[in-house]
Amino acid sequence: MKFPGKQNILLIMTALVIIILSTVFSFRLDLTSEKRYSISPLTKQLMKSADAPIQATIYLEGDLNPGFRRLKRSTADMLEEMSVYAGKGLSIRFENPSKAESTAEREKRYAELEKQGMTATAIYERDNDGKTIQKIVYPWVKLSYKNKDIVVNLLKNIRGNSGDENLNISIENLEFEITDGMRRLTNVKTSKVAFIEGHGELSEAETYDISKALSRYFQIDRGVLGTDATILNEYKAVIIAKPQRPFSESDKYIIDQYIMNGGRVLWFLDGVRVSKENLSKNGLSPAIELDLNLSDQLFKYGVRINPGLLQDVQCASIPVNIAPAGAEPQFEPTPWYFAPILLASYQHPITKNITEVRSEFASSLETTGGNQSTNASLLLATSDNTHIVPVPGTIDLSESPKPNDKNYFNRGYLPVAVLVEGKFSSNFENRMRPKEIVAAFPFMAKSIDTKQIVVASGDIIRNETNGIASDSTTLPLGFDRYMNQQFGNRDFVQNAVLYMTDDQGWLNLRSRTFKLRLLNKRLIADELLLWQVLNIGLPLLLLLLGGITYHIVRKRKYAR
């Protein structure tokens, strides 16, 4: 009997040691260049902190096209990766909403999912005969934890993108969307966000939709500032939504010292005062600079709002009656150049992969660059066909420029929203404190690291309402009733607040980018048989040639 050599024994022992160690210690390798199958340390820590089992139900199941099958597989892979680190385990199951014994039962099931907040997505495809087929899918995941449920939308639908691009973006955002739901499920401490009142800001009804969206994360309060300099200390962020009256020095001092102590402020400010009532009645309105007594403070923080109205070729539409006087009204969609559709920066996690943001009577802004301790990031800007209407002046709806007039629309990519981060200098440095202020802490002339966002259009955060008083209904923020289109206002404001209050960097998960590798569908259709033969026949042919070669070599070797 021939015993194995020393090298073989060493190899066998090494393999046994590896097998034994693999049962005790586990490791995972992600060999993709984009780290598709890796999750962040924050996500791992979140999963480890769960002190009860988590169940994930994926409703993206059934007869799916290749794109949605890819989204389903990516979702399952992400959840499986998370389950490795789940302290008490994470179970995954699939459910097909369309599976039912009858149409009535299927419709009942759809209605149940709608009640839980899951909306269906209709997919239109063509069969082999060229007929259009409609399929209903639910790209949602329901997370269950300690008798609480939260539904997570997996599909991003960005206007102007192809279906493949939107599916790729959806896959990029999977970790953020799922961990966002997990954090809301497991969160035991609720932070506070405040809307400032007392200067003609938007009403509760006009900010209802964004307040409802933010209430999933925060306790939302509203109120005037008063004289207590510490009144804002308990809030993670403060929102100033479209004020119309000047701020007093005491209000400015309270906001200033809130910022110096690390507070975060989102300013939604108009640069110009326009009367919408006059425009709707007679088509004319004066346009004058809106003095909120904030210019000095914002300048100190590094931002200046320019007094002027922006017109843009990329804009919303409004219905205009083109019928002669006395005739039956006949409305026709007309470009509303004073409602620019703003481009969202692809570079920042706040605005990455959100659709354009609708504004109205917006102004441009600029960073002053006087503070070396802060950094500014562009969030929203106009298109490359913009005009600035100087003020004071008059808006006349009867005067409508031609969209192809390059001499009129001669500006482009003007900033409308910026994020400023770093250490800010106090606006009240070397100044007397307002006498009515009650201060319980020492004055700070320099802030700790903090953040501010300045948006030169108050209407970006305002939702439309239908009806009057108790009969009114609120439209979603960013929904244009005349265009019947949803813009990205809600996503922008919600992401902005989450970024401002995020001390751990969760929103940076939205920065993940996967390269979209699409197959040439036309080439596949034209050369289908060739690729089928190559994919199926070529491996068999290589295997056959290898077998023949091995047989010939073996025969020659032993024939000697």
C-alpha cells in the first residue's frame, strides 16, 4: 500500500483546518468593483442593535420582466446580507399580490395593500404577437418588528429617465431605503423639528404635506420665538418657510445663537414680493424687493439672495383662456416662465436621484466667500435658458417672450438653493445684545460645526390646497394640478432635513453608484440565433474537443 506523501498530508490537514475554522468564523468577500454586495458599518451596527426578530416581506413577486426580476434579486441579496448581522435574526419571505383564485379576490388583495400605503405600478409590455399586455406589480417591502410594520418603496421613478435607468437607481438606493425603514422601526427616541411663525410664514395647511412626511422621523412643533434665547435649543433643526414680514433683532439674535450652538436652519425665502391676487384679477402686479431684515445675517453666514425674479424656458404650464371676450372659455396650456423647473445636483446625497423641483417667483443667490471656515454646495439651479427680471418693476402677463429668444433667455444655471457647512461667525459679534432678550448662556461669537440651507424660493415648501376652510383638501407637495405631474419638492425638503439632522452619515448611502451595463436589445433581436448557438453550442463543442484531445494524448502516452 502506498501512503500519501508529506506534501499531500499537509494539504489535507490545511483543508481540514479551514473547514473547521469556517464553521466557527464566517467571512464574506465582495469581489465586485462597485462593492454591490457590501453594506456599510452603520448598517451592520443597526442590524446588531435590533433586540427582536425582523421579518421582511417582499411583494415584488410573480410574472416579472427582466428589469424587475433584477430589482427583486438585488433586494433579496441586500436583505440576506443584512440578515448576517441581525442580532435576533431577519427572515425573508416573498408574496405574490396577484396570486388569487378569482378576480374579486385579487382586487380585494390589491385594496388591502393600498390601505397599508403600497401603491401598484402598471407595466406595459408587448407579447410575441405585438399585443400590449398590462401587468400590475408592487415594488414594496414590508418590515415587521415588535408588532410594528413599515412599508418601503423600492422603485424610484424619475421623470425623463428610461425604465432601465430608474431600476438601476432603485438598486443603488436599496440600502438607504431599507435602513431608513429599519431605523424608523427601531427608533426609541424622537427628535424635534420646529417651524418658525410670527413673520407671515406659510400656514399649517400650506405645509401640511411636508409636516406629515417629516412626522415619520420627528416631532413637529410650530411657534413664535419670544424673548428666551434658549427656546430653540431642544430642536435638531428649524425651518423658516416663506416669511413675508421683517424679523426683529431679538428674533435674529435667538436664531443666530441657536446656530452658534450647533443648530441647523433651513431658510426658504423669497427675494421679491409679488401679488398673486393682482395677477389673477388683472394680469398685472408690482414686483419689489422683499425686505425681511435678514440680508446682513445671511451675508455674515456666507449667502446673499439677489433681488430679481427668474424666468426660465424649462418651466411649469398654466391654463390660459384664449377665447374672445363673451365667448365660452377655452383654456390652453401656456408656459409659466415665472415657475422654473429647477435642476437637482447629482453630486450631493440630498438631491441625487430626485426629479426636478418646481418653484415659483424664485430668485438667484450667491455665496459671498468671506468666511474661510465654511464650504458651500450647490443643490438646485435653473436651466441654461434663464432670464433675470430686475426689480422694482411690473409683471405683465400679456407680455410673453419667445422660448427660442436667446437674447432674452441669456443666462444659465443660476443657483437657487445652496448648503453651507462649517463654522459660522455670529451676526452679533461686536454688537449689543437686544435689550429684551433673556439669555441663560454666554454669548458665542463663533459656531461649532453646523449646517444651513438657503433656498431663494419660499414656494418650494408650499403645498397646494383645494377648496375652502373645512372643505379644503391638501395636495401632495410638488404636485402640479394643471400638468398632472409630481415634482421632487417633497423628496428635496425631506432629504434636506434628514441630512441636516444626521450626525452619523446615513444619507451618504444615497451616494452609491452602480454602472448601468445594458445589453443592445436591437442587436439581440437581430442576432438571437447566433447568440443562442454561441452560448449553448460553443461550450459543448469546447467540451467535446477537450475530451477528444485528452483521449488522443492519453492514447499516445500509453502506446509508447
